[in-house]
Amino acid sequence: MSAQTPNETDSEADKKINIIYGANFTINEELYPGGKIFSKDEQQLHFEHQGADLYCDIAVLYPDDNSLRAIGNIRMQQGDSIEMTGQKLRYDGNSRMAKAWESVRLTDGRGILTTDTLYFDRENQKAYYQDGGKVVDSANTLTSKLGTYFTGPKKFQFEQDVVLVNPDNRVESTRMDYFDVTKSVYLYGPSTITGDTYKMYCERGFYDTTVEQGYGVKNTRIDYNDRKIYGDSLYFDRAAQFASATNNIKVIDTINNSVIKAHYAEVYRAKDSVFATKRAVAISLVEQDSLYMHGDTLMITGPAENRVMRAFRNAKFFKTNLSGKCDSIHSSEKSGVTQLIRNPILWNVDNQMTGDSIHLISNTETEKMDSLKVINNAFIISLDTISKTGYNQAKGIHLYGRFVENELKYVDLVKNTEVIYYMYNDDQELLGINKTVCSRIEMVLANNDIEDLNFVTNPDGTINPEKDVPPNSRKLKGFVWRGDERIYTKHDIFDEDDNNIQLVKIRGIDNTLLIEEEEAIKEAEKREKEEENDPIPKANDKAILDKPKKQR
């Protein structure tokens, strides 16, 4: 044991490196001025300093500097769990800083860290490497260029080219905190998590590698089957086959070429379904034109070839030349039928159509608009484009329409049909108002205006001069003009409540033990310069082995 000098206080003595077993002792002032050289015999050298034990084959102790240089089968033990091994080591007893190199290994009882050079800062209870290292525990293998281990919280902090792998998943990041007790990671910077059924990207997030559950809170994306999910915050659970997103969400269906936007969404992989709300809108491509569909709640269910979309409460849609609103919408990919349910209204450019129920039918092969049906109480109205005061009207029990090249071309009204129609000559002079009743009316439209009108089966009507038709006779029974509700743009599908939604605040992820890379590099560079002029003994160093041996 080291002895206390007469002028040395108890506090100063406590800071000294103690010799527990010195074995062979010699001095070489020429090579190691101020140093005491020790080499092992049948057992290794043993030194102790403030709760840490050091074992090695050869050592040079500098009492005045309270530092130690060691070589050969080095083992530093701190407490019951922290053990560092290597072939060479420098230790400063004042700063309690150790540097080990050549086949370095650090273990805490749970995982093993290996690297070529490792710094162990006992004052701050952290160990770090700066030129590549690997950590292996019971669940994961992690590699990185820079790494720091904090012994208190049992946390690893990795930087630059970080990779975590296990049989089930792979995590790549520029900066990662790993807790070896829980096997979970916090991600800081561009990161990718890849599992067998999912892939997640984020620039700040959390991931539990054992249950494959995590979330991201910055620039996050999940690839889930044939869907890509974006949002300010994303959560996923592999066991539940579930993902959810909050704020500025975008769900892309790569097979059906559609997008859902909202501020909250849930995706159920097993059911192949999406639930979205808070300013939710589904955008799909119809004949090279975007169709926007909105509701307080959107639900998309079923596999790609049999996908069904539902919009509940305050449902609206918009596309060029066609828009509408109702209580709810049901759209089937397989049948090509979109149903407008409860108080539906449809605008085909300037033509307003209403009825008890409206169906829009697409051709499932060409994916083009094919036809429409207005079931019960069919009513079609348009403002007379010349007078700007009268309304062209037609009504019947049912209405059937057919689209040609994305435009409504043919309309048939059947059963108990009536019409009021303003007729003009080629000079746009009003000829009169046509009022007719019959069993069926056929209309041909051009440029979304009536080009031809054909009354079928027992028509009964006349063309009356405008002066002979009083204002109260110019509207059919049940006439309701809803021009103020018309949807002119994709923005009109949202009402005031949709546009004033208060988004929830996304909680970030703190990193209270973040170590600045620049500070660590400067610290390492400083030590490297100091060590260049401070040689360490070698196992075959004759300056040690040839000196007379003296047992301490």
C-alpha cells in the first residue's frame, strides 16, 4: 500500500493511486523519469483508486503526477458490474480519467462494448469511443463511429453511422440513445426502423426493440403494406398491427392512387383499414381529374381490389364539373358505385340535382365516370343563363344520366315527369316558356346546357309567352334552389369549424444527457498530444527486464 508522507493530508492521501500488489519493482530514470516500474510474477499487478481496481502485467506509476501507465492483460474493475479490459492503459488519478486501447472490452453485466480505444471518465461515470465500436447484449447488436456509455442510467449514446440489428428488425440513425435494461432507443436525427411488415422514418422518436412499438415526432413516415403514412406525430404497434397519426397527416394508397389528409388517423393493417377525422379529406384520381371527398369522419376498409370508402356526417365532394353534399357517402371500389345518402344534392356544373338518394357509377375497368341515378323525387334545376332570373326545371320519380368523356351527356327522367323550360331562337330572343307534363323526358346536354329536349309518351304542354306565365307559375312543386350551398372549389368542402380546428401540441423528446460531439473530440485530441511525449513500457522492454529486480 502507498504510505502517507508527513505533510500529506488525509484528503490528499485518498486521491492517491494505491499499490495493492507490486510484484517486481525497478526504476529507469532515463526512460521513465519520476516513474516506478512494476512487472508481474506468478500473479498480476494490482492497483486501487477510489473504488476501482486495476490489474495488469507491467505498469509505470508516477507518484508525483498521481498517474499510471499499464500494459498487458489489463482489467479495470469498478464495483460489481463495470469491468474494462484491454492491452494498454493510461490512468490519471487526479481527473480519474482512463484511456484503454488494443482489443478493449467493457461490460456492465448486461451488454459488452468492444472497440479499439476507449476513454473511461470515472469522475462523470461515462465511457466513450471515437473511432468505431460495437455493443452486444441479449437482444441487439449496435455499431457506430462515436459512442458514450453512462453508467448511472445505464444508457448508451451513439452518433454517426449508428446501426442496431436483431433477428426481427433493423434501426439506422445518425444519433441514438439506447437503454440496455429496457432495450429501447430514443432517436435524434434522420433514422429508419425496418421490420418484416413495416418501415418507419423519423428525425426524432422512440422505439422499443423487444415489442416493436414506437413513435416519431418530427418528419415522420411509416410504410405499412400498400400505404405510406405521414404526420407530425406517428405511433405504431406491430403486435396490434396498428398505427396512428396526429396533425398534418397524409395517408397515401400506392395501389389505388389515392391520398387521405386529416389531423388524426388510425390504420389497422390486419383489417386493411383507415379511420380519419379532423378536417379529413380523401383525394383520388378520376379521369385525370382529382376527386376530393370530405366528411367529419372518413373510413376506408378492405383490400385494394375491394376497397370501400365511407364519409360520415356533413359529407361533401368536389371535382371539376361535379360536386355534391349529403349526410353520408358510401363508395365501393369493386362495384364502382358511390352512394349519396340522406338529403343529397349534386351539381353538374350549373345543373342542380336532388332526390331521396343519388348514385354515381364508374366503369370499374376504365375507372371513368359512367352514369348516375337519382332515386325517388328526382329534381333537376338550372338558372336560365340568358334571363338570369328564371329557372329551367324538370322533375320525375327517377332520373338516369350517362357521362361521355367526364361530362354528363344524356339525362332521362321517368314517371310523372314535368318540365318548365325557357326557349330561345338563334338570336337568343325568348320564344316562350315551355310547360309540359308526360311520362318520360329525354335530354341531351352539350357544354353542360340542354341541347335537345324530347318528350316521350303522351306529352301534354304548350309554349307560352313570358307575359302569360305569372311568376308564381314558373316553379314546379317542390322547387328549392340551393345555389348558396354550391361547392365551387376544393376548399368549399370545408366549413368554418373544419378550418378553425385547434391542433394538439406535439410533445417533443428531451435528451437531458446529450454530449456535444465537438467537446468530446477536443478532449480526446488534447490527451493524444499529451501522450505523444509520454512513452509506455512494452512487454519486452529491456530497460525494465534487465534491471535488478527488487520486491516491494
